[in-house]
Amino acid sequence: MLLTFRQSDYRSLFIINGVLALQTAMLVPIYPLWIMEEMNTSVTTVFFLLSIIGVGTALLNMAVGHFADRLGQRKALVELTVLLGVLRTVLFAFFPNVWVLLIVSSLTQISNGGITFAILKERIQKHQHGHMEGLLTSTVRMSVSVGYIIGPAIGVFLASAFSFQMFFFISAFLYVILFFLSRVMLTEPAKKQPEHTEKTKTAKGQWMFVVLGFSLVILLFSGNIAVDTLLSVHIDRSYAPWVLAAVFAVSPLFELLAFPLAGWASDRFGLRITLLYGTIVGIVYFSIFFFFTSLPVLFLNQILGAVYTACLFTSLMLFIQQLFRHRLAFSSSMYFSAISLASILSNSLMGSALAGSQLTTGFLLLSGVTFVGLCLFGLMVFLETKTTALKEDKSAVS
């Protein structure tokens, strides 16, 4: 873990991802409440709006990943997405209505993670730290947990003490700071243009795994995405504002321990074993919320949520990157695009399920979706093993 902070490449990505996470974490408990209060919408409408926004985000992520591999200008693309974040938050501050939300979010909401983690993967290869890939990836990802520890409290404080408009102004200012951090701290990875054609052919030849990989990330991340909105609405209806900030800080706090352990487990026992057990933990996590929603359970169950999140953001991402190891930005952006598509599935399911049901029904539905994802993961491992065996047989014959 200390290597992450000694090596400037890893340290820079740790800081930048942490500030990005702070931005997102500030918005997590506020976003659904802002939509409901400022736009006079219902809980069901919130879920459907968020699902529509996910379509534009997914398409933009894939486009960014493709051009990052093709052009090699990954630092410039990170800076562009940050500037789009400034534009988005300023527009939200001045124009809080449904049409602005849909249009602006669909055109500007791009995940930087696809590019930054592609840069991380490249740096790990450059420094020949492949034997520590899981631990290094989880440690850099741990900075996101740091952002999520303080982010929800800051977001709730700003929205409660001032206004939603002031909240978005401050968010825009943080994006400006992030832009200058990216300019100073990130370096442009070396471009290897001659390899591009072969890399593209490799990705096209694995179209089946592209579809399956998308589906796997969507199914496993649907619960991770939707549970925050479910918890926000449930806690807002039943408890004081400080409880909202406190509950959302518990999971990231334990993630500081869970992420290094998940990375170590991935290196020690393998990505597939770690992801298998992490997904089972996720199923248990959602099921507990269906049966128990008392305040002590809300806090204690977040520990399981931390383990589930750590496995998803470490083992699952590395698993997808291994499937398309020759196109780093594409595989990373595909992973984050699938997360955006997961928001469509989860929010649509939640909107439909909660139209005539209680909030707790949503937790049971998320448990079922995660179980389907577990079954698909087993199928993918089987197919990958079979495909690898066929390739080895062909190589032996030739």
C-alpha cells in the first residue's frame, strides 16, 4: 500500500480520484431530494429520470474510451470531462427543471473513472507491478472511499444550511480546482499507434464477451446504485438529517479496510474467487434491508455493503480489463458505461416496483437482480475457460 504513495504516478491518481469521489458523494444524498423538492416530482419519477440520464452517460463513456485508445490523449479527455462538470453544475444552479436536468446530464455527465483507471492499469504495466495489481488498484480506489466519508456530510450541510443553488455553485468551484490538479499532476501516457489495428481486431473478435461483460456489470451494479436512493428516501422520511449523512459515511469508512483486503484477496486467491464471495455478500446485504430497517441495522449492515462495494470496484473491474487486455481505455470505459446502464435498469425497476409498493420491496428486488448476476458470472467463467482451452489446443496443433 505504501508503494501507492511513494510512486508519483499512483499518488496523483489517488488524489484526483479522491476529489472526483468527493464531488459525487456530496451529490448522492442531495440529488434525489433536489429533484423531488425543486421539481415537485414523486419518488417514482425520480427513479425514471435517473434511468433516462444513464443512457446519455453510457454512450458518452464508450465514445470517450474509444477515442482515448485511438488518440492516446487521456489526460486531455480527463480535463474535458471536468470542464463539462463545471458547466453542468452551474446550469443546475440556475435552471432547476426537468428538461435541463435531462438534456444537460445526458450530454455532459461522463465518468472519469474509465480513463483514470486505464491510466492506472498502464502505469502498473510500465512499472512491472502486475503481481500487485489487485492491491494497487484497490488502494487507488480507496481514495474514493475517503471522498465518500466526508462528501455526504458536506452535501447535507450545504443544502440544509444554505440552499440547493449554493450547493451547486460550490460543486462547480471544486470542479475548477480539480481541473488545475489534473493539469499539474497527470502526465500523458505514451501512445503506441502501430498496435491500434491489432487491438481493435481483438476487441471485435470478442463481441460475445462484450455483451456478456456489459450484462454482468449491469446486473451486479444495479443494486449498488439503486440502494443509495432507496436509503436516502427511507431515512429522509423516518429520521433526522444527521442520520442521512451518518449512514452514508459508515460504508466508506469501512471501505478503507475493505478495499486493501479485497485487493489482497484478488492477488492471493484470484479475481474470480474474490468476486464470487463478494457477490454473495451483496445478496445478503440487500436481503437484510428487506427484513430489517431499524436504525442499528442501517448502520451495521453498511459494513457488508463496504465488502460488496470493494469487490465490485476491484475484482469486477480487473476481470473486465482482463477480458479486453489489449484495449485499456476501452475496457475501463466499457466497465463504467455498463455502470451507467445499470442505473437505467435499477432506477426503472425501482420506479416500477415502488409505484404501488413499500420501499422495502425494492431491497428484495435488488437482491434478486444480484443473484441473476451471480449466475451470469458463473456462465462467463465457464465460457472463458472453454475458449481458452480451445485456443491452447489450436496453438498446440499449429
